[in-house]
Amino acid sequence: MGTEGAEQNGVFRVTIKKKEVVAAVLPMQEHWLSLSNLDLLLPPVDVGVFFCYRKPLIGDQSFGSMVTVLKKAMAQVLVSYYAFSGEIVGNSIGEPEIICNNRGVDFIEASADTELEQLNLYNPDQSIEGKLVPKKKNGVLAVQATELKCGGVVVGCTFDHRIADAYSANMFLVSWAETARSKAISMVPSFRRSLLHPRRLACLDPFLDNMYVPISKLQPTKEADHLISRIYYVKSDQLNQLQKLASSTDCKRTKLESFSAFLWQLIAKSTKRGQASGKAWVSKMGIVVDGRRRLNIDPLTTQMDAYFGNVLSIPYGGKRVDELTENSLSWVANEVHDFLESAVTKEHFLGLIDWVEAHRPEPGLAKIYSSGSDDGPAFVVSSGQRFPISKVDFGWGVPIFGSYHFPWGGSAGYVMPMPSPIGNGDWIVYMHLLKEQVELIEIEAAHFFRPVTCDYLNLVTT
């Protein structure tokens, strides 16, 4: 396409070279795949993920040959992951369903006049958004492979969250990479919706009405203030120290609980600094919980491990800003642990499935997603510790960096900690928060949240 489709975005230019649709290599019989009750709790939002690769050092692999490998493997892996090759349409009662018609995946080839070490990964709003992660216009999944001036490559994907959670997307990414290396896929996906069917005798826990709400009962909120995205790294020794501070002699808190408590205090502090005097503001924090392990029938069965779809719940807690800022980190960590406890059981997820069934066909939504800033800040922490950075090797080496990119459109913030590609126990942390919250975090916790740089990733050449 030459320079057609080129856009001047920020500090570097991305040129679209080619667009095509990659479908499954084998013909499929068209069929419908319903969404599970847990899928129906997700709004129509798209999730982005991207991986950065150095120029291959072994062999004579051009960008063209790399793209050929990606597309060939995509066509093969879509045979098993056929939901990603379909389309979402409304059924007779207005609920979304997947028509598995092998419509295919939009695949974009592009080039960018920048190099890996020049990418400002700390500010993905500038370097990633609208450039290296594609906007999905059709289907369920879109992919973009971008060649950089240095010969490096960025592979970006965007998928519909109603069809897959991060666990499912990780399964697909690993299978795609395994297929590209001519290996059998290690996890064949299961689309057995019967695993998440409601119980015949529903049991509706009133507590779920505090966590989820039918769309018609959502309270109107002010238009969300501008949220910005940033990516940091956190050193492993500081995570260990934080865990010690958040724990007591009686209770050892997890790293995620400790991290979430620390961040909750920081967000509350940013609110306290700017809040109106005399108003008792409340800050809400949710944590995403994966229900697969909880829903496995017994320790000897692992059928939920291969389940493709959403198996998530978002319990949250709300505390006054002054409580969060004036109490110890261990006190806040205890509060985090307490609200998480209610959602880490099999009964919670079975009850959530029943709750959705009782309200169908009206869709429901996690209350924390639509929480605005009228009475205080709200944000969600989603653990990305299973992010398979070391396994997304398409045959030219493991990524030197990778991250989810999820400016999700809600009025609440979103935070995703992931393992560092360095593999030393550090974390990569994607944040999508209010500008004033980010500014305070960078002042109060600059020693803890450090901007991702080329120096950290060992990309600087001498």
C-alpha cells in the first residue's frame, strides 16, 4: 500500500502496508456458540496486548518471512480456537452470541519509523495506543505485526473481552506460538458451556447485589475525568519488603494483597489532597478473581483449566479516605483480604452464575466498573502473574517486553501487575488512572514505581 494509510501520531509514524483476513485453515460447519452467564457480565470492551521482539540474530529471517509464519500458525490454531474466528451477533432476546462462521481474524502488516530503544513504553498512550495495538473493527480478534527501523517487530492483538478473559487470551497466545514452532499445542481449549450452567435450584446470595447490578439500575454518573496509562517496573526486593510490612505475626499476606493495599493508600492520599473539606469521601478498590480453580469439581479434575471464556468475579471494598490514609499498611491489607475472602470460593461463582440467570435477559455489570468519582475514587486490580511472556516465542526468540494495554472505558481506574520479562521476580505494572492519581504516585512512591526504560530492559547499545 506504499505510504497509504500512514498516520502522523505523536513522535513516530506508522504506515499500514497490508490488510487481510486470516481464517482457519480447515473448513468448519457454521454453528452458534452461546455466551456463558459469566461472559454476559462483561460490557462490550476490547482488550489489547503487545509483545516487542529484537531483530532475529539467528538465520536470515526477514519481516516478510516472520509475518508468513505468524499468519500460517494463526490459520492452524484457529481450528481449535474457532471462537476467535467468528462474529458476535444479537440473538432473539437481545443477548450476544458467537456465530462460528470462520469469518477470520483481521491481520495488519505495518512499519514504524522508530526503533525498539526509542519506544516510550512508560507512556503507552503515546507509543502504543492507536499505533502498535490495532483497533478492532470486525470480528472477535484483530492482529497487527509492525516492523521497526532496527529490524525489531511488535506483535499487537486486540480481542473482545466478552469472549475471553486474560487467562483464555494467554492460552491462545501460547498455542499460537507453539504452532508457529511446529509444536503440538499444550492446552486444547474447551468451550463446554455446560460447566457454567446455572443450578436447577438457584441460590441467590443477597451479597451479590452489592457487587453486581442490572444495567437498568445503574446510577447516572458524571462524565469520567481523563484517565491516562503508564507502565512501571517494581523491584522484587521491594515487593518482598512490602509484603513484610503488610503482614503480621499471625497472618502473612500475599504479594498481590500487599501491593493492592499499598496502592489503595496512595490513591486515597491523592483524593485527600484534593477533596472538598468536610466531605467523608469513600474510595473503592476491586480485585479480579479467576474462578477456574474454585470451580474444578475436585482436586483430581482439571477440566476448568482448559475452559475458554470468562470465569471472573470482581469483589471490592469501600473505605473512607481518612481510614485508608491514617491506618497502617497491615490494617489496609487485612481489609483487602476480608473482601477477597467472600469471592474465592466455589459457592461464590455458582451463586454468581445463578444471579445472572435470575436477571436475564437484562445484562448485569460489576458495580465497581461504573463507579465514578462523585463520592471518591474507584479502581480495579487484575492479577496478570500468569502473563506468558516467556512462552510467546514464534521462532525468533522470546519477547524483550510485553504488556496488556487496557484503557477500558470505565470511570474506574484499572491496574495490571505482570511478571517482568527479565525473569528475576520483578513486576511490570500497567496503570490506567486519573492524571492526578498518577502524579501523586510518582511523587510519593517514585522509589517503588519506576518508569519502564530501555536501560531496565537492557536495550541500550553502546
